[in-house]
Amino acid sequence: MADEGQSFLDKIFSRPRHFERERKVLEYVCHRIAEGAHLGDVVQDEYVRRNASRAEIEDMLDNPRIVEVAHEKMREDFSSGKLDPKLPPGSAR
């Protein structure tokens, strides 16, 4: 459940080790939306329902900017080279 006063997005990007499940759900949602799915349909997917709390789903629906910002962040991470499996951990291009 979301901490009082802290958004779903804040939790994911400020403390990713503690919120691996939430990060994976958001990645899944971003992936499905990038494929052309509608947010309202994606949050009904079994994977999302099984791995996200009702409050987290409501956060995404109430503030779709959460998904947009997460998608932008992931795109930046991929294009920066930070996630290149051929590079040592912690190094970027």
C-alpha cells in the first residue's frame, strides 16, 4: 500500500530496492502502453491485479502522468547506455 503522502512514482524511483515489485508492475504497464494498450485496460490485466495494490492501481489511474514519467525515465536509461549488458556495472557511456 502506498505510504501516506508519498506517490507510487516517488517510491519506485527513490527506493527501488525496497519496491522491486512496484517497479516491475510499472515497467509492465509502460511496456503494454507502448504497444498501444489503454491504461484502463492494462490495470485490469491479471499481472497488474496480482502484483499491485488497489491503492497503487488507483494512483496510476488518478495520475496517468506517473506512467508517462516512468516511461520517459526508462527510455533515458536505455538510451544512455547505463543498461548495456556489455559494460561493467555502474559505468555509462
